[in-house]
Amino acid sequence: MLSHFCGFLIDQTCFLCVLLMEKLLRGWEFDEINRKPYKNIREKKERLGLYAKYLGRLEMTKRIFLVFFLCCFSLCCNQNKSYQLELQKDIVIGKDKGDINYIFSGISDITIDSNFNIYIADDRNYRVQIFNENGKYINTIGNKGMGPGEFSSYPRHIEVNSYNFLYVFAGRKIEVFNNKGNYIKTIKVNLRINDFKIDRNNRIIVLGYKDNKIFHVIDDNGDIIDSFGSTIDIPPVYKKYSASEIILKTPIRFQTNKNCIYYINPFKYELIQVKDSAQTIIFSKKNDFYHAPEAVKVRDHYSFIFCGNAIFKSMDYLIVDIYIKDYNSIIEFFSQKSSLLNKQIQGWLIDIDKKERLYVTSENIIPQIIRYKYKIRGRP
């Protein structure tokens, strides 16, 4: 692609050079003509007018050539531009001792509401902790139990809608709390789901396989009212795990942004966008850190270890996080379907807010949420 473009630039440059030489020769030709005596005043005016016209065209050609050259030079410089990601630590939430409201047993998910309050799913403590934008503790929602507003299993995924109502997925049900933290209702989910989101229209979208679709919109009763999204093509090597095939047909996580859904193919580093129920591969390449699911036999069936990944859409970038090992991951920034940069971080990216701040969860020493401000700097 680049070689074709360079060839095009050379052809256009040669053409402009020839055009410029032609104009110069025509100017010299008129110089020779103008040395001859004029027959009358009328002929002098005509010859001088025609000469001035060609001089004007020559000046315009030179200007066009200069602008063209500067554009080509700038484009070639940008082809070789490299980018650097600068992360500035903003706040840290999580302690190893002291106030129990800041001590987490494990962080499974977070979400940010319209006031930039931070909700943290403290899974093994069976609760959701709420902090303000500056990281100060506000409230606790839920506890372990079987009653209304209690969690009988770990809170795995959490979301807030436009009214700052909290939705907590635990087991096969979603517990709903209002913006005061009071329990409202329980939504039973009648399928196995990997993830769920609340879109900008306050629809509940769950990710899970059913009737050859992977995304389902459910109502307040848990009934499916719409389904879309084609299943993942499973490589032939996995066909022998037919009993567990349903698990392999869906991605493990997804992200919504405006009227689009984004997810990553679990078998290869392929970024996919779903818009108006149509799926498009927006980027695909080899990634040494991204691996296909590993099959592990557990008694009489197989379980799968997926490469941990997450995808987020900011105002200007698509941001992907790939878990490596030892609580480290690689984050990669994409702009206009091309990769800008990647950087290894400690922890893994778990959310991004509307102020373009990154939220990273780390369990290297103790479970914590670290918020970063970031800048992308380019240099030739």
C-alpha cells in the first residue's frame, strides 16, 4: 500500500516538474518575442498582455507545487511518527489495614455514574462499595444472604443507568437498587451470561448464547425482547469439545458506546464492532500476548481458560487491554482503525470515565483501584 502511494507521489511530482518547465520555456519564448520590434501599439499591448497571463500562470504553478511538496513532506513524516503514552496517577482506592470500607477481598468489576461516583464490586465480601470522585467512601450496598437486596453469590458485574440506579449481576439474577442505595427489584436471567451492560437508552443487554445469537435485550422480568449478533466461528481444533461448544461461541466481555457494541474475538486478536445488528471487523493482526482459549479437563467435562481482555471506547480512541500474567497487562490504543501504541501496565484496565480517565485494578499486593490521567504524545 505504501509503495503504491510513494509511486503515485513520484508520478505527480514529475508531472508538476514538467509542467513548470513548460511554463518556464514559454516565458523564455516570450522574452525572445518581446525583443523584436512592435509593428504598432495594439500589437505591443496584445503581446505584453499575453506575456503577463503566462507569468501569472507560472506563479500559480509554482505555488501549487510548493503546497504539494509541503503536504507530501508532512505526510511522509507522519508515516514514521511514533507515539508515547504518559500515565499520571490520580487517586488510589484500597488499603491493607484501617477502615474496613477501604479493604477489599477482591475486585470483580467497577462502574462510574453520571456524578463520577465510583462503584466497586467487592466480590468475596458480597458487597458493592461506593466512593465519590475523589475516592472518599460514601456507602455500601448489599451483603451475603438470600433475601431481597442480598447476594447469594459473588457480585460479578455491575452497571448504572442514566438515573444512577445500580444493577448487580450475581448468580442468574440482577439485583436493582435506586440512587439512594435502596433495593427495588430482582430480575431473573434465564440463560448463562458472560457480561451485561446498560446502554444509553437504559436497555439491559446481556451477553450469552441462545438461538444462535450472542446479544439479548431483556425487560424487567428477564424476558428476551430482542436478540442480535452472530456467534463466533469456532476453529476446527475445538470441535472435539462439542459438549462445551456453547461456551466458545461468545466473547467473554463487551462494551457499549452510543449505538455501537465492541468486543474481541476469543480465538484471535480481532476487534469487532456491532452497529444496527451488523458486525464488522475493524482491526485484525497478530499479537504475541493474545492466545486462544486453553482446554482443561475437569472430571467428566472441559473448562476453558480464556485470555483476559477488555475493550473500551473513549472520545478519540479504541482502547484494548490484554492480560499477560502476574497481574500485568498490555493496553493498546487504536485510532481510525490503526494501532497507535501499546504499553505494559501493572494491573488491568477495568473502566474509563467520560473525563477520559483510566481505572486500573491491581492485586499485586492488595486489591486496589488506581485512576490515571493519560496523554498521548507524538514525536517525529
